[in-house]
Amino acid sequence: MENFMPGRNALSKSGPAGGAAGVDARFEPTLALEAQAGVVHLWLLEVGSEDLCAEAAWRGLLSADELARNEAFRDSGARRLHLAGRALLRATLSRYAPLPPGQWRFRANAHGRPVIDHDDVGWDLGFNLAHTDGLVALVVSSGSELGVDVETSDRQVEVDDLAPLVCAPEEAAALAEAPVELRNEMFLHLWTLKEAYLKARGVGLSGAMTSCVFDMGASAGHGDFAALRTEDGQGWRFAQRRPTPGHVLAIARRGRWGGLRVIETPPV
């Protein structure tokens, strides 16, 4: 199952609706029931030029620690992406449980991954967040073994230098045999899959990227499939998408796979 839902105003410039001005954070039981059934919701927010009104509303949702971290970013683009991501996370989570966006608490696991720090949500609400130039991606579903990664598709990487650190031998061989003009794109698809997997495991880049091996034929940019081999056993499912013409994205999940539902918020 895959549904596309454009125009859902998790973050909007149009006015209040259950949260701070410009933020729509109404509890939606249907979303919660879908997520509890194993459906993965992918929320996408395109982030463009500066919008002071939207950014002021987003800051009103963040904790003091989040605001301090946001101010520490020297690059204005990185600061805006971080701000949009944290605000999208808080506003979106409030659609899955009747808690205002500003009241969500988070803690870091042993590897620094943020998880929800509440005992009163009532179910195992899980999420993962990623962003790159121009786009924020958030996945929400049941359980904590859930990860997402997104990259710009025109990013140029040194494939020959990075392949030994990222690829299992069979993956490196497939890259080496591919036409030169396709290697960069193939590597980005592989990178996003592996980073989503490591994030879903909760270890981030402290884990070994070679611990998960993919069929490079299946990793062609769009589709749902299982990995050939993972370090921690079976039960993993993966999805690849091109959320915009300029981005590649991957999702990793362990457990029940109830399908993927894509929810696009208005670009800002």
C-alpha cells in the first residue's frame, strides 16, 4: 500500500490550528491507528528560502536545549533545516497522541539517537528524522527500529575511496562493473539504504556499513524489498523513493510492514 497525501499542513503559514500560530498539530486518531498497524508514514517538508514568520512559529515549539543547539549552527541553511526538522517532528507527533507540540520530551540512547521520553503515550510510537539541502524527511510508525536517510541526488562523491568503507565485497564488485556515469547515483542509493538501516538499529554511523548487504539490482531507486543479509537477523524491510527530482531517500524498518504512506506538507 502506498498513498500520497499532498497539502497536509503539519507546518503551515496560514494560521493556528491546535498549536502555535502557523502550526497545525491536531490529534488524528486515524493516523495513530494506521501507525499501530505497521503502516509507515513518511512526512516530507521542502525547505526553501528564508521565511521569518514561519521560523518564528517553529521556534515557539522548540525546547530551550533545541533552541540553543539551533543557534550554534554557523551556516544559516543548516540552522534553518534543523529548525524546520525539530518543528516538523513536534507538530507531527502531536497528530499521533494528544500532547501539545511544545510538551514532547526526548532523550538520547547510548549512541546519541533521540527517542521519545514519555511513558503516557499509550503505545510504542516511534520516529526517525533526516534532512539535507532543501528537504526534511520524517518517518513515523510503531516501534523504534525505524530509520530514514535522504541525500541530494546531484551530490558528487569519491566512489573509489568510499566503497571499501561502505560496501560489502559483492556490492563493491557491482559498483566496479557498472558504467562510470551510473556509479555515483548507485552509490548514493546504497549509502542512503545503509544509513537508514544503521539509524533504525539505533547505532548511526558508529555501526559498520558493511553489516548489511543489498542486491544492487534491487537498489535501483524505487521499490520495497528485503536485504540479502543483515548483521542482526531477519525481519528487515526497506523502501527507496525519489521524493523530489533532486533527492534520493531510503527507509529501513524491522517488524510488521503495513505499507508506506507519503504525506507532503506545503513547501516553505
